[in-house]
Amino acid sequence: MGYMNQILSSPQRLMQSDGVEMSSFQELINSRRSVYKFTDEPVSQEIIQAALQAASNAPSHKHTHPWKFYFLGEATRKRLIPTISKLAKVKSAKLQSTTVEADSERAISKITKPPLLIAVSSKKSPNDKFREKEDYAATVCALHNMVLSLWANGVGAQWSTGGITRDQETYQILSIDSSTEEIIGFLKAGYPAKVRHVNKKPVDEIVAYLD
Ligand SMILES: Cc1cc2nc3c(=O)[nH]c(=O)nc-3n(C[C@H](O)[C@H](O)[C@H](O)COP(=O)(O)O)c2cc1C
């Protein structure tokens, strides 16, 4: 069998309740949800490598491969705590919160708790804004390839663009040069403790067929 035939025949076919035949890949895409609560079970290096492989196979115009994935270990996460506390205090004051200490603890745990915490960066092109926009799009493709690969192995993930992902102190702590790379977010990942249901727009509301 030729290589292409192997690829085309590889997805396992499933029969949906409405009688529409769906590939298991289609099922995988449709079932993915952002996961916010994780168990403590570690994610294996094999699953991480597969996710990185999936990310590196994302499309990029002119083969720029603008993405980079920084896995944040315990020591790096600890170094982020003063910045997280600073940002949490500003947010609490803005919301006139009466639980400032608890707000800060919650914000810290969002960074220290996930089994995997990955900062995703995209290459900047200050002199070519169109290239930078295309590279951002490519990095999002790579990020989502990674999310889908993890999901295929039972691992949930959530993309976060909270203040900590954008603060200049974060760039310093992670040794990322903000003039050449933009952190487009943090990916938190681990085995799901809970998966939410999310209502999506019906397909007929997001499509227009033009003649
Ligand atoms: C660019 C981007 C940034 C996001 N940032 C956050 C975030 O900072 N905090 C958060 O709770 N969820 C964040 N999310 C996750 C969305 O809230 C989530 O995708 C949405 O609720 C839909 O749920 P689903 O991913 O399960 O379909 C982000 C998603 C995207 C695409």
C-alpha cells in the first residue's frame, strides 16, 4: 500500500448516533475542551514528545517555524510567585475584593499546580507586521496541534493569556527576549479531574455559502 493510501485509510471509522460516519480524528477534535482542574498524575515524556512532534508539524508560511515551547519547572514557577502576587493585588483592588490574600493564593496555585506549564512564544518581526501576524497564526496552529495530541493521549490542556503571561518580569524570569519573541500564552496541562460542557455556536450560524 502506498504512503498516501496508508494515511487515508488509517483513521478508525465510527458511526455517530445520527447515522453520520465520523472518523475518530473528527471525534477527537469535537470532544476537546479546555481543562481547568487536573489530577496530580504526571504526564510521561513519551506523551510530551508526541505533542512536541505534532506542534513541529504545524504549517508556517515560508517555513519560518516561529514557535518555541518553554517547559516551566518547579524553580522557575517559584520565581514567578512575586509577580503573580503583584498582579493579583492589582486585580483584587480593581474588583474591590475583600479576600485579597485568598485571591493571591488562588492565582499562585494556578501556576504551581498544573502538572505541565508551558510558555508558548512566537517570533516577532518588528519590521514586517504581516510576517509577524502570519507567524502568530502559525504558532497558534502549533499550539493547537500540541493540545490535540495531548487530548488524543487523555491529557487535557488550557490556554491562558492572563496577566502573568504578558508581564515584562515574566520575560526576565524565563530569559525570553521580548524584542524578538512574544509569549502568546501559557499552556496548562495534565490529566483532567473534570471536563466542562461548553455550548458552541450552531454550524449554520458560522457559515455562508456564496454562489
Ligand atoms: C487565545 C485564548 C486565550 C485564552 N485565555 C484564557 C484565560 O486567560 N483564562 C481562561 O480561563 N481561559 C482562557 N482560554 C480558554 C477559553 O476560555 C476556552 O477556550 C473557552 O471557554 C471555550 O471552551 P473550550 O476550549 O472548552 O471549547 C483562552 C482561549 C484562547 C483561544
